[in-house]
Amino acid sequence: MQLGDTHGHMHSHPEIFPDGRIDPHSGGLAKLTTLIKQVRADNPNSLLLAVGDTTHGSAEMVFSLGDLIMPWLNDIGIDAFTPGNWDFGYGPRVYRQRFTAANPPLAPNNRTTIAWMDSTVVGPECNRATYNWQPPGATGPYNSPFVPGNLCHVTKATFPTVAMNVYNYDEVAGANNPAQPLGPLVHPPYIIKEVNGVKVGILGLTSDVVPQQATAFNTGFRFTMGYKEMPKYIAEAKAEGADIIVVMSELGLAKNVQMVKEFPEIDVMFSGHTHERTPQEIVIEHIDHTGRHISLVTESGEDSFLGRLDLKIGGSGKIVDYTWTLLEADSSVKEDPTVEAMVDELLSSFHDKLPNGEPNPDFQCHTFGPNAAPFGTGHTLCDSMDKVIGHTDVTIQRWNSLEDISNNVMVDAFLDLATSLGASGENDSKGHTLTDANTLSTTNGFRFDIVIPGSNDGFSGDITVGDLYDYYPIGAAVALAEFTGGRLKQHWEGVLSNVFDPNPYRQRGGWFLGFTHNMHFDVRLSDDFPRTISDGKRIANVTINDGTGPKKFDDSKTYTLSSCYPHGNPVDEVCRTTGATNVRFPVGSQETEGPTDIFGNRQLDMSTVNSSEPPVFSENIFDPVRFGNGIPKPFGGTQTGPLFRQVAPEGWVHPVDALKRYLATHDVTETDHGLGRVIAIDPVPVSEHGGAVIVQPTQGAGPAWMKREFVTTNNANQQ
């Protein structure tokens, strides 16, 4: 069984299935449990393999560091797990505590996030007195309700984690020596499981894109693509008796298909990361001196699906028969009642009403502590997950490699916030008021999402607070930064290449960016684009509309970008675009009334966000030498200096805050947010493997000379 990219979706939710139907009650852990039990009852000789991006992707995950899904993961009987890029999203200490034998103490910001959780969820942890904190107004000794201890702990995985391409790395030594070698692997590269007399070698490949995310995610780790490691560990597994080789890979469908083409020893590739669905398996045929044999590649989307692959293995250790089924966790699948009750209990504090409509006594505020934030501070949520904060006419999803409505709404919200600051007197460095003529926004091409059915399709069209966190489940801050038009276009060209590169190994990241309503792009994706565009690039035309009509986007002009800042990154890097100047952060004050978290924090009052502030620190944000060498204590000895410095000032705006503000006065409509901001002069091609159901074509798009060429001779792979 293949469990892929669940992204912390614990309850059922709407989904669009391959036949186009919108089902309002799909996915979730209780339905997945039912399907898993059905498969095991049908065939006891089953393995459950989980492929990445599991502990991240929703509000409940963000405000528990992914811990709320761990009881289910530990109970469901996972035989092997390979982490995805977002499983590293809470920082290395959380990751190591959860998925390795190590138990490093959690950072102050991590302790902030899980301070609300009691011992029934996270075990002995978080003695708040240890960190010199008391509730507001308290005097004298404070009797913490937490189990005494001097560490915070997240729940440790009880299932095996395998990955051949993530290494330990000494950051202090590396800062002093650029040639510092990689340390040992963080995880075993494979395990072998025997099922009905067949020994299955299960190899893991985690995502290789973690280094392009926030610096704080991968400190102390180094990642490779796994290409050089693959033949070594296939050989080792076979030497230990593996009859077949199954690889779980978070590299994404295009890379995984290419890996299988180049390593015919792989019998099955369970692909993840790209959220693709393969209703039909992808068959790769190999012909060599041993004859003809096949490899299978599958990807099972997110939590609304469970992949089932039945294999018959011949005496030669090759697949002689198989059946692939993409099981749908739709409304026809009943929830497992025990798991449904467990999920309701675990998520209770995020809902202000009980199922019977009565007030929920367990409801409370939560605070996420971003990297380098002082203990007890961060982004506070006091809204119920099911609170309706907006309306959509059109059904919202993230299922397009070039442009989608969800990103259009998001960037329009960021732009609206920036221009509202302009109306309150915010200028750029040249003294120009922020307007649609000089300000824009982009958002990364994230894939995590939830379907929000629109009223045009016969549904309520309600947008809830929980929906917004499903689209932005990270702790970034909204930032304003200045770039030249040329630098922005250079970055956009790079992202287009990452998405559509004909060499799968050069593809990286998610899909293309979202752009605001005042922007328009014409892009070329076809084989002849280098010969038909004078500068040899994919972007053929870019305009910005100041309200009087589209104007050519000027390479030499300075524009303000309203976008995201990942805490801990260099200050000149906003939404993965480097070279920013005049970076500042919209800020506001907390609400003066209403509920508080255990630290006394309230939600940000967006009506008070009328200005911006500069970074708290703007240089040497990440410094392992400062951390490793230590600094003197006032009364002797040394203590470690901060590995990261705080950048965003108190009162920073989370993207969900900006979205709530925008949706209070804007409905989502086809007219205002529909597709058409990015136009492909040459359409996105149909995928070579998997056909029209695949969103991002596995062969990319572009000239033949950019493609990867290889030959396979006697099972030796050569480039």
C-alpha cells in the first residue's frame, strides 16, 4: 500500500476526483484507516509504505509541530517511511527528536508552539518555570500544569524511517572549512521486509529541495539527489537477500520516472512530493542481455487516496503479474469510528463548538513560534477552524503548473495590504507612494492545499480559517522589499526553468508563481523557444497595469514586492528571490479584547497594521561559528550564542492574517481572480508518462538539446 503526502489532513474534506466530481467528504485519517483495514483483510501479505510530507500542511500541524498526527501514524502499522521536504519544516531539533534516536533540546520557539499541549499528547516536557516564564500578572512560584522535566519533546516515531540521501553535517566546521566532508547518513538507507517468502528491499529517497527552503529547516543536514547512492544500496540490499527492490522517493514524479529508466534494478517506485495521481501505473520497459522486464512507477496524490499494488513475483525475482488500484477515500468510504473519535479529541482545542453546537470548553488560542523568536512570542491564532471569513463563487484548488485561482487570491491580498500602507503614507526608498503602478506580489508555487467548492458548483462557497492555513501552513512573515525589474524577471525565468526543464534532474521546487491582478505574462514553453525569442528566454512579454492600462515592465525600474519572508533566511531574500533592498515588515498590535493563549497573547488586530518597521537584525542572521564558539556569561563561563537572529519585529503579519483582511471585503470570483494573468503562447504539453491526468509533464517543455540523454549497457548506467 502507498500512503503519500497526507500533509496533516486529519479530518475529511472536499476533493475533486479524476472523473471531475466534487465530493465534500473525502480523505482524512478515519477513511484511510478503513481502506487500509480492507486491504489487509483482503490480503494479509501487505506492506504499508508512507512517502513523505506527513506531519505538515494544516493549522493543526503548524500549531503542534506536527505532533497531533503522530498517534495515528504510530498506530496504523507503517512498515517504512521516507520523509518529505516539509517534514523538515519545524527545524532540525524537532526532526531529529521525531524521526531519529536523538533527543536534542527544542529551541525556545519550538517550546512556544507546543506549550499548550499537555502530557497526554507529548509526554514529559516543557516545565515552563525552567524557562523563567509566568502568566501575565502572576507573582511568586508558579505551579506548572506540565509534567516536571527540563526538555520539551515531540512524539517519537515508532516506525522505521529510511533515506539514502540526507547526511549529518557539522555547520561549525563547515563555516571554517568549505571542503568539510559530509557526515554519516541520518537514517538507514533501506530495510528488508519478508512477506510471504519474498524479501522486499525498501529503499528511501527524501526530497532534494530542502536546501532551497528556509535555512532553518536544514541546519546540520546536507542533501543529495541520491543518484550516486542508488546503485550502492541496491547492490547491498540484494546482497542481503532482497528479491525485489521497492524505492520510496520524494524527488517528484519526473525525477522518479527518470531514475527508474536509468536504474532497471528498481522494480517498483512509489513516488511522492508532486501530489500527482496515477489512476494507471506508469510502466517502464527494460531490455538488456537478461531479456525484457518492467518497472512500475506510481503516485497516490494526497490523503484522499490510498494506492494498492498487488504483485506476483516469479522465481527469477522479477514481476510476472501485477494490479495497481488507486483507491478513493470518498463519501462512500465509512470513517473508522475509533480513529474518528481520536481525531475529534486531538483537534478539539481548534474548534469553539462541540458537535451538538454547545460551546467547547477545550477551545483555546495557539501561538506558533517562528525561528529565532523569543520564547512566548510569535503568530497567534484565536479563531475557530470552522469560522467563515470569506466567500468564493468558483471552486478553489491548486492543480495547475502555470497559474491557479488560489495563488491569484493570495497575492492580491498581499498587494492590497501593501497599497493600503501606501494610502497611509508608506513610500518606497525613492519617495514614491506604494500603488499598483510600482508594487506587486508573488507567492511560491506551493502544492499543499484543500479543495474549497464554490457556490457556482452548487456548494456554500464558504471559506474558513482552516482552509486558509491549508493553503499557507508555514510561519513566514509578510515583507515589503525592493527589486529592479530585471532582477525579478531573472528570478521568474529561473522558476519557469525549474518547473519545465526537459532534464528531470534539473526540475525543482513546486509549480510556477502566483502573480497579482496588475501583472500579465506571455510565456513560451515549446521546443523552439530559444530560437523564436530574441533574448533566448521563456518570458516573451511582461506588463504591469497602473490602473490606466498595461505598461511594459521596466528592467531598470525599482519595484516593491509584497511577499513572504521565511524567518532565519538572509534579509535580502524574499520569497526565494535574492537581491532585495529596503526590506521592511508591515506591523500591527494585538487585539485588546478577546481570548488569549497561555502567554497572554491575542490575535493580531489587522486594523492597526498601518505602517512598516525595519528588520530587528539585518546582518549575520545565521552564524554557526557564533553558536559553536559561545559567548561569555556575566558571572563566568560561556553559553552558546544564537544560531539565528530575529529578523521580523514583533507584530509582524502572517499571510493568513493578510488573507483574512482581504476576504472580509472581497469575494473570490472568476472575473477578479480567474486564470489569464499568465498565458502560455505554446500550451503546456501533455505528460509523456501518465497522460493528461498528470499536472506537471514528466518530460518538461523545451528544446531537445536540454533533455537528459543516457544509455543503459549491461545494467551499467552512463550519462
